[in-house]
Amino acid sequence: MKHFITVFCAVLLSMPALAQTTFSIRGRVLDKVTGETLPGATVQVSGNGQNTGSGADAEGGYKISGLPAGTYTVQASFIGYKPNTQTVKISTQSVVVTFTLGSDNASLEEVQVVASQAQERSTPVAFSAVNEVKLRETLSNRDLPMILNETPGVYATQGGGGTGDSRINVRGFDQRNVAVLINGVPVNDMETGQVFWSNWDLGDVTKSLQVQRGLSASKISVPSVGGSINVLTRGFDDKKSVLARVEGGSNNYQKYSLMLSSGQLKGDWAVTVYGSRRTSDGWVDKAFDDAWTYFGNVSKRVGKHSLSLTGLGSPQRHGQRTFPFYSVSMYSYEKARELGVPESRLEKSGDRGFQYNPYWGTLDRYTLNNGVKTSNGQEVLNERTNFYHKPQINLNDLWQVNDRFFVSTVLYASYGNGGGSTGLTSGNSSTLTQRNGQTDFQGIYNANIRNFPTQRNPTTGRADTLYGQPRAATAMLVNAVNSHRWYGFVVGGDYLLSDKLTLSAGLDGRTYTGLHYREVRDLLGADYAAPINNANAPAGTRLGVGDKISYNYDGNTRWLGGYSQLEYKTPLLSAVVSATLSQVSYRRIDYFQKVQADGSPVQTDWARFKGYSLKAGANYNFTEHDNFFANVGYNSRVPFFNQVYTTSGLAYPNVRPEGITSFEVGYGINYPSLKATLNAYYTLWSNKSTNSYNATDGIYTSVRNVDARHAGVELSIAQEISRRLQLNAAISLGDWRWVGKGLANYTDEAGFPIAGRQQDQPVYLNNVHVGDAAQNQFQLGLRYEPFRGAYIRPSFLLFTKYYSSFNPETILDPTTSTDSYRLPTSRNLDLHFGYDFKPVLKERVRLGFKGSVLNVLNEFYFTDVSNRSSSNTSSLDLLQAFFNRGRTFTLGLSATL
């Protein structure tokens, strides 16, 4: 009887399988590099007497049902990608098959950054990619770099809080030392290496964002140390579409955008255009935002050529906040007390909130008539604003010469116009007086409007005031203009020597002219301004609004670089050896120094520097799921323009190229539902130069010939726990320290040496932690679909071991050297959510809703600490810092046709 019951139960359990005579194959189709879903991809099943197929849905998912048990060949394909084929055996249950498709280089989809994208299980570098879905769901109203905080080894902040003023740091190297490319074109400033994110609002047109840490795979002679960031915008879109979005949120944030894509037209043409309008009051006091954005792409296939013309720009104005002269207690007494600041050192007019911005004030531009004062009402005036427009045009040509030879050419031009406003006194100081914690515009106006000239009375011997005569400005507002004219090209070719060996080579040429001057913006009640630092101004010159003042010079940069690379590639082993060589020349033309005898302006001789890099790496795939990679390299990087000349035109002595040695190893696991990478790196930066400013005495310090060591480990994990739940996590642990000692030189604001201060003063930085970014990072994120079309994405970030910047001139004695201040641990939780409605109007229109709550817990923590005060001392009340934004939200609606 017992055996009968056992057999009976076994039969019952097997009946569903016996009853099921057909099964299904389901899964998703993804981009191999970014992990982005590929809606519309085709999945074809053949074999066992079957020949059927299906298209991937809006989330890249597919399902093919009605298949009897047997062996099948399943192929996934998508325009612009290489097909992927798998063999599947069905026995007693349905199966899940996920496809990852690699791009087809002959497609216009790869107009952007050809061969500069790292490939999984092939390229021997550590990298992370952000796809279009994640960008759309989590960027919110933040600057593009902020989304990269979920990448191991990356620290991004919003700086002073002005829109577009974000900065990013990779492995302890700031964005001046991270190569940023948009569609294969370098965009780091040619003179300072900075990246000004306010020049673009690319979140809505970015297809993917890839961060390559350490030795990047970019085939261009870029001066990167920490890595590279490749921004890929939309190119050839095969389907016609119209996308309209409306967004709103905290601080009166509003954005309206429209995108039109023609799809593939007759004659292999395709056109995509985009425009947006964005305004906000800003989460920092008076840090308003007012921007337009435009983007256009025209693509065309002509025989073996794929052509693409892209234009983009974002004319904008926004209020800014630079580091204040006040301490932390000006923001919050509570935070100051947490630091241990005694009650006696708290700012008496402080505790103004974390949105506090000292760089604005109120002004009544009253008039005086025979001593009678007539008010014109109060206005709010910003001391610090940024205004800029940087249109950029790229022409890309991909030429598939034959089956073995491929050539990519990019021609580009950029015309930047604008700058930032600041204060200026008649003594050439940019520090305006403050009253009650705000810029004292009224006090300055009062002084200017009463600043009539005087004349000694020969009878009384007294200085009589000459009422009614023109009044000189004691202080004013000026625009610090930093326009440029930039032209360049990038030409590269790949030649297939054999099925396993590819030779690549190319040239990178750039010419850049920077136009730098201050111009009078607002005389604040005065009638004119006297010339400052202009040796060519005739005696008695009076300057009005729009006239140049304080400095006026051009910076010329000429760049020519080349690269060569040999790549060996098999299914098991990939290896690469590459080298770059660059020649960079700088020249400075000063229009305020006394003109030469022939009347021409003073200009320096060309300062020429040679840079080069050598790197090699290999990736070995142990199995179809496990791989190991390693790379090593050396980069002799030329100094930036502002490390060669002071603002007064003086050449810094003994400027030498900086040397960066880097080594990295990593291990990867790659399954359809699990991706993980663990890597370790070591970078030694020799002959590094740093610059700092001490607001107390107005001294600029330049330290050169110091070394820095950056080492660490990084772990990233992406796990598809179920069809509805995905997890991503990142951990990075770093140890970044200065090594040895450096040499300091001291100058004033105009760049002249400080009298009485030793030049080439030794400073002892050995073993001091490198500041300005968190060295340890922990991130955990989820994406959950509670029901079809809906998503919820919480993301938690924790940063620790963050050391502040510091003034190196305080470390003049090795016996009393101290470390920089270690900031408290910071924690942040963001929440993103949305829902895509079912298509309406004959399934032609898709409506979507999305929202974000940033800093859900409304916690406040340090994001940036100035090196303008001695933050490597125990005087914590001197810390000058920025905090994060408080809890804010955005909501958006979209319609896609």
C-alpha cells in the first residue's frame, strides 16, 4: 500500500509536465555595451519543424510560444547590431534566453565615438555604462555627472549649487584630469582642463554614458589621468517618432522639451532635432537658472560612407555661489557644534540655512538732485552669475573602404562666448564689501554716487568737493569674459591584418584661441571707472559699461597628436599595445602691457611641450562567464596653459611635464542575470602641480614637482533577481596620499611675486591624504516593477574617508606636518518612480509619467570644502564649505508618437 501511494503521488506530480505538450522560449534583447534594452529587436526560432518569430516589446522582452520539445536555433537581430545566435534544447519545461547584441561598426549608430567604447570580456579596462533607460528614469533635474555617483570610484557634486556648476572626480583625480568626449570630440577646456557642464543639457538626447576608469580605451591622444567619460548622443534613428515632455518640481523648476525623429527616409537619410526650455529659481538663494537647448543631427548613407552632421548648444544664464568668506556656522549652528566649534566662534548673524548664498544683495538706485534724494525702488542684484553659449558642430564620416579597412573622420568647431560676473574694486580686488552676510550693494552705491572729485581751494587751502562733476567708481560689477574659438579634427583608421590582428592609427589636431578680459558691467552709481593694469591707457581715460578693465589677453594653443595601436583578439584572449605622441604649444598675447616699439602687443615666445603615453593590456576569458584583465601604462602629460603662465603673463619657472604611471588588474563574472567586476589599481603621479588661494591675505600659491599615489579596489555588481527586480551595487576603497615634498611660489591676484616671500619654498606633503573627494564609496540600488509598466528605483549612497582640500603653504616644517581635515561620513537616499501607460489612439501614442525625490531623508552633509582657509589645521571654525541640496522633487509627463 505504501508503494502504491508513492507511485500515485509521483504520477500526480508529473501530470502537468505530461499534459504540457508545447513550451515557450522567452527572454530579453540587450545592448552588449550599455545593457540597454532593444525594443523592436527581432527574435527568430527555427528547427524541429518550426520556423516562427517575435518582436521585442518596449522593455526588450519577447516570448515565442507553442514549441514542442526539441532542439532549436534562436537568433536575435536588430538594425545596427550584429546578430546573435544560440542553440536551445527544450525537454520538459520552457526556457529563458537573454541576448546581448554587439554593435555593427558599419552602422550610423556608431557615428559617435567609433572604437572608443570599451567592450565587455574584451577591452582590458575597468568601465561602467549608463544606458538611456537609466538616464531617463534617474537623472531628474540634475547635471549629467551626478548620475555617475553610482559608478565605483566616482565622486560628483553640484559644487556651489548653480545649474551646470557640477564637478566630477574619478579615483581621486578631478575633472581637469578626466578626459570628457561628446561623440568622440574632446571638450575639456584647452587651457585649464576644466569641464563646464552648463554648456550642454544633454540628458534627453544621450543614448549612453560610459566611464572608463584609469587607462581608457579612447583612440585619441587625450590628457587623461583618472579615466575618460564618453557621452554618446542620438544618431541614426530607424523609426519615426515624436517625443514631448513637460517637467516641474521644487524651487519653481520647469522644463519643456520636444524631439522629432524622421526615421529612415528615402535615400537613406535620417534627421533628429531636439529643443528645450528650462527655468528655475534654484535650490541655492538667487541661483536662478534660465536656459535654452538645441540639438540636431542629419545622417546619410552614401555608398560605403556614413555621414553625420551634429549641432548642439545651450545658451544659458544662471546665478552662482562660490566659496563664502564665512565659516560653517553661517549655514548652521547645529553643524558647527557637531564639528566642535565653540559658542564664542559662531557667526553672530549665522544659522541662515544650507541654501545660504552671500553673493547677492538689494539696491535702490536713487538719484540726487540738489541734495534731494528720489528713490527708484529696491531691486535684487546678483554679484556672481554665469552666462555662456557654446555652439558645437561635428561632421562625422565613417568609411568602410573594404572588408579589412575602416576609416573614421571627425571635423569639429566650437565658438564659446560668455563668462561670469564678479565684483571689482578700484584697487583691483574682486572682493566686495559685505553687510549682514550679503553683498553691500547699497553701501557701494552710496559711496559711488557721492564720490565727486575734489580740488584744493587756493584761498582756504581746503579740498572742495566739485559737485556735478563725473564720479569715479570705488567698486563695480564686471564680466570676466572667457570666450574661445576652437577648431579640430580626429582621423583614425583600423586595418585588419588578419582575422585576429588589427592595426589602428590616427591623428588628433586642434587649434584654440581663448579671449580673456574683464569688462565693466555695472558702475553701481558712478559715472566712470579708472583704468586698471592697462599700461596703454592714456592719462585721464574714463571707462564706461562694456570697456575692458583689469586684464586683456589672448591665449593661443596648438595641439597635434597621434596614436597607434595593435590589437590581438580571439574568443579567449584579447591583447592590446598602444602609444600616443603629442606636441602642444602655448603663446600669450597681452594687450594691457606696454605695446612694443612697432605698436604691436606684447606676446610671449611659443612654449612647446612634448607628451607621450605607452600602455598595454590583456583580457583572458577563462570560460564563457569568467574573465581576467590587466593593464599597465605610463603617461607623460604636458602642463595646462594656466600652469605655464600667471594671469599677469609671467612664465612659471622650471615647468616640466607630469608623469603618471598606472597599473590595474581585474576579474569579471558575466551571466545573463549577473554581472560583477572586481578590480584593483595603483597610480603614481609625479611632478604634479597644484594651485590654491588664501582669502585672508589674498595670496595665490602654486606648488609643483610633488608626487601623489592613488591606490584602491573597486567592485560593481548588477543582479537580475527576477524579471521584476534588479539590484545594482558599487563599492570602492581608496588610499590616496601625497609623496615627498614640493616647491611653492607665492603671487598676488595679478600674478606678481609676493615681496619678502621665499620662492621655491619647500613644502612637506609626504603622507598627507589627497583631498577634494571621498576615498571610500558604498552604493546600493534597486529597480522594482510592481506591475507591468511601473517602476520604483531607490538608490542609497554612502561616502566616507573624505579629506578636505588644504593650503600646502602651511606645511613648511616636516616635524609639524599635519594631515588635512577628514570630513564626516555622508549618506543620501534618492527615490525614482514612474509608469508607462498602455498605448492609446490606435496604439500609436504612448504616455509616460515619472518622478524623483532627491535626498528623501533631508540629510545635510559636506560636499565640497575650500582650500582658501587652513583646513589642515585644528581650527575647524575656519572651514569654508558647501553642503548638499535638501529634499527636492520633480515630476514629468511625456508623450511619444
